[in-house]
Amino acid sequence: MSTTSPPQAPPGHGTVVVDHDDLLDLTAGLFIHRGLPRRRAEESARALCHGDLAGARSHGLANLTRLYLPLLDEGRADPVAEPRTLTDLGAAVLWDARRALGLWSASEAMDLAVERAARHGIGLVSVRGATHLGCAGYHALRAAEHGMVGVVASNCGRQRIARPPGGAVAMLGTNPLSVAAPAGGHPPFLLDMSTTAAPTGRIRQAAREGRPLPEGLLCDDTGAAVTDAASFDAGRAHLMWLGGEVGRYKGFGLGLMVEVLSALVPGAGLGPHPDALDGDGRPGGRDDDIGFFVAAVAPDALREGTDADAGTLFGSILACPPSDPDEPVRYPGWHEYHRARKRRREGVPLEASVHAELWEEAVRVGLPAPATKEVRR
């Protein structure tokens, strides 16, 4: 653990900067305390800390005590479950994750997809019986690290969060989708998005911080914009689809596409199901039996020169003259790559409240509390 400063009681507000390796050690230690084998715990820690490292705080350590530890404590995730192969066709595999922690099982699925793509040009691992995977982009990047294109999609099992356009009952989850690809000598391309206008984590993060939301993320039953983030969990507002009011069928269509790929194909829990019709309009159901679609494509297996072409493609984007000289043109993944490099060197900023939760959990189970490098009020 870092010795930059001695462990100290957490501050009440502001931002705390913590060494990245310290966060990995603590997070892995907390998972080991819950029964995960060490290698599995360390991989789960890397997947979870990726959110804070890359800047997606809503999918980072804020979820450790709110989502992942409760999954283990309640027995909804099995710390030692080994995924079972149900069908193996060489390039395509069907897995039952058997409630293994999704932070780990999604990475294992992508590693298997990469192995099969190296043999067949493409590898698909279709997964059911899974739990929440964290940032889909973290797992997609594993393919890019091997010179491949990675695709990851996940439904939310039987948890229903968003309503179909014109519907009065929640039927679908946020259904994230990610694509990663090498970019020649440039930072890898990484698209990581929910198909709703925002993930629920972003809404709840704003609620914790007392910040208003921009219009276009939440609306009430009449369709009027809602900017009070606390209204979501209070049941006074619901999530909109990507594309806003005008383009909502695009986001809704993408959400259904993810449901088809990640739930219908492997036989995972369905969001749109007769059970959902008994809902009161608000989010409901449990995120059990989540499904994953995990694929790797090896372009070099099809033809030569793809790496050079990727450099040309993304280099041309970076070279595009900006309309504002102070805002150079970038592509998805560029900022996240450079942000992660900086935070590995200088430390990872956390909400003080999240740091306090980690500190308290560490003390409770007898692990070294996370030292702070800097406190910003």
C-alpha cells in the first residue's frame, strides 16, 4: 500500500485522491474477504476500478458497497462459481456463468472469445446466468489489446428500468453496448454507452452530489423534462432513451437489439416478459440471470494491412481541423486513455463520500484503510 500519507479518517465532503495501486489492493482484499479466489478478486478489482480510472465514476468504486458486495453478501453472486460450457461449436460458445461475479466472468468470456478468434477469425461467447459486469468497455478493450475488435453487450436480466416509447410500464434495462478496436499507433477506439439517455449510476451520482441534471435524461409521466436527479429513485421521473424525445426510437431500438443479442440468444432473463406487465410504471425486478454477448473479431485473419489502415482511419479523425481551435477533434476512447494514464501516475480522484465508505469497510474487515494523496475541498 502507498505510504504517501498515513491512513486517516475520511473528510466529509470534496474529492479525495488515492493511489491507483492502493485502490486495487483494497478492492481485491474486500473481494477475497467475501470468498473470491485471489486471481479472480484481482481481476474483478481491475474491472471495477477501471470506471474511476477512465472517468466513468458512475460505474466505478461507488458501486462496490452499493452493488457488488451486497450481491455476494446476499448470495445472489457465487464467489467461486465456475462457468459451465453448454454448447461449443468452435467459433461460438454458450456459457452458463452460474452467478459468478460478472466483473470477472465477462473478462473470462472475452479472453475465450479472443482465443477462438485467433483460431477462426471470430470468437463469440454467449453467456447466461451472469451478474453485473461493470464497465462493458473494460472487457471490450481486452480484445483490442490483442489487435482485435471487441464487442460487448449486456442486458439487465429481469430488472426493468426504462419504458418503451409511449408505454406506461418499465420493460427494459439500460442495456449497455461497447465496441473497442486498435487504432494503429493511436489510443484504442472505445465506444461504451448505455442505450438509455444515461445509465442509472450517473443519475444517482448526481443525486448524491445534489447536482441538477441537464434536460433530456429524465422526464415525468407527461413527458415533461425533469432535472432533479433524486426524482428518479423517488418514482417521480423515469429514464429517457438515447436520442431524446425526437430520436427515442433509435435508443429504444438499440436497447431491444442488445436484449436480442445478450438475452434471447443465450437464454438469459428477459426484460420484456409478461411478468413486467404487472409493474406500476416504476423500475422494478431484480438484475438476476443477466445475459452477455461477447465477441472478438481478428481482422488480420481476413486480410493484411488492417493495423496500418486503423492508423490512417483514426489519425485522420485526429487531424480534422476543429471548428474551435481550443477544442481539437477526438474520438471515443482518446480522452479515457489519456485520463487513465495520468491517474495511474498521479492518483485517482474519488468522491469523499465514496472514500469514506471504502475506509469504513476496510476498517470493519481489518484491511489497511486507503491512504489519501490529496484532499480537494
